[in-house]
Amino acid sequence: MHQEVISVDSYEDLLRRPAFEGSLAFHPKAPRQFGSVIAPYTFLERIPCGIESCHTPHLSGYLITTSDGLETAIGSLCGRKYFGVSFQKERKRVDAEVARQKRLESIKLFLNGLPALLNSLEAFERDYRHLQEQRERLHGAVGREVYQDIRERAKRDNAIMQEYVRMSVSEAEAFFETNNRTRSDSKEWPTKAVILGTLRGLDFFKADVKALILTTLVIPVRELSMSRLSDIESMSSRQVAALAKWIGEVPQKLIEARAVIEAGRRFFTSENILSLVHLGADRRCILPMVESLRDTERREMIRIPD
Ligand SMILES: [Zn+2]
């Protein structure tokens, strides 16, 4: 099982340990052998390596035990040089354990902040459900074709709705001038794009909203909030690493979730939905949705003062 690795913060910490010796002779100079690694350390000032024949000053190294029950401090490189594979294996074990402990600390810190986070996630989920209802209602109101058009536009960041109309005679004259054409050539009369409107909040249709809000955020946080600390402490190092990594990503996930909710709010406004007639939506079919959005907008306008 997992063994807590002590933290060594200064050379004094080492000197206080009863079995600690500042300098020891090892095999082949003495019968003494390497035992095991107790803990890593990094100091601000150099200390001499505890191997008698080395004494090289170093900043970071390992507190180790010896075959005769003593302890000393050695540089990281010295361990490998003097004790070989047995040291490397021990070092790896302790480093992994220290990494695990650090991750567990960050997980505990996250767990402490969970009640507040769960509150904001509840609001996210409410917004998500509401926006999904709007999305379904929209789908029903505009029909499959216009709905697909909206999604395509989202993919291409194409918010501008426009149509092509025939140029006026004077516009066409200017066009012929600059395009090496004449009004009597057999090609079609030139057209120009006229902007009919701009869709707001299209990003809502670009994102996998369910994944952004529910699958990768609300659900795993809620599950985590139900697990006990002892469950987490008994997780494998790999699981702990994965959990700590995920926790590190939560702030970014919150930003993305907030952004997609904001986009949804910008999309589902009476004005925006009404402008979908420019994409071919039937005005009579979208009017009920536009009306109910207008009602909500009015209520929100009234609510602002208090
Ligand atoms: Zn050394």
C-alpha cells in the first residue's frame, strides 16, 4: 500500500533525526550498503553529500537509510553512481509516492471548494435544460432545412444572412468597366450581395453543449462530491493522476460552459428568431416562439430595476 513520504524542508530537519549522520563510508570502503530511500529534498543552500568519498555539495538529493540502520543525505546523481539500480528503483518509488501525495493535496483542496462549485453548476444545468428546450422548439418551428442551415452556418462562422440581387444599370456599368466585360456579352447580368441580417449567438450551435456542460462538467463533479475522502485515498496512483489532471482542467471547462450558455442566450432572442425568415423560415410558424421570447424579454426588462 501507499506509504506517506515525510517532507524534508531544511538541513536542520535532517540533523534532528536520531539516526542521521552527515558523512558515512560505504562499500567497498566499508561493509555498509545502501538501504532504501526515505524522502527527496531540495534546499536553498548546498549541503555536502553524505557519502564519505564524495562530499560533493548539492541542492537537491535524497535522504536514505543504510544496511546498518543509519541515515544520510546524498545527491541525486551520486545515488545512481554509487548504488546503481537498487537506488534508481527506490528513487522512482518515492518520487511516484510524492507525486501522488501532491495530487491528493490538490484534490482535497478542490473538494473543499465543492459546495460553492455545485451551486454554480446547478445554475448551469438549469440554463442548459432551458436552452435545450428552446433548441427543440426552434427545430419544430423552422423545420429541418432551416435548422440544418443554422448548424452549417455555425460550423463556418457564417452569421451574415444575405441575398443576391441584380445590379442597377449604373452599378453594372462600373462592374463591366473593371471586369473586362460588356453589357452585350452573352454572360448573365451581374448581381450583388445585399445583407439582410446578422445572426447572434451562432456559437451555441457549433458546440456539443451536452458534452460541455453535462458530460464533462456537471455529472463528474456531482459524482466526485458523493465520493468519500477514503475512497479517493485508496485509488490507484494512475486514477489519482487522472483525477488531478481533470481537476486542473475544470476552470477552463467552466469558462467554456459559461461561454456556450451566453451564446445560447444571445441566439434565443425574439429579434434573432424573427430574422430567420431570411433563411426561409415560415413567419407564421416562428411567430409563437417570437412572441413568448418577447414576453420573457419584457418581464426581464421590468425586473431590472430591483
Ligand atoms: Zn555524492
